[in-house]
Amino acid sequence: MDVQPPGTIELRTNAHRFEISNFNLAAIHALGGALELIKKVCVANIEEHTHTLGDQLIGIADRLGINHSHEAS
């Protein structure tokens, strides 16, 4: 959105005229809940679980013969 000098703003004739004042309240509320969950579970536990899932994924890839190395083949 362009910044306009005072007194030169023209409102659109459709619903777009309300865009500037509409905050995504659902997303803001969800973010608050997500942050509370992260605090409750603890970042270290999330990190450990993520590493465990990664190890499981690598094991599955190995069993299926899928190359998962970072090196160019």
C-alpha cells in the first residue's frame, strides 16, 4: 500500500477499503496458543523429538535404499 499525504486518501468502493484496519485476529490468537504450548512442552523436548523423528526417517530411507546424503552423487 502506498503512503499518501494527509487529506488525499480515497476509500475504495468495495470491501478492500477495510483492509488496513483488519488484523488477522485468528492468526494472532493461534500464535499465542502456539507459544504457550512451546513453553509448556519445552524447546529441549521439541528438539529431542525432532531429532528422533529425523533418525526414524533416515532409518526408513536406508531400508528403502534411498540416498539421503548431502553430498552430490
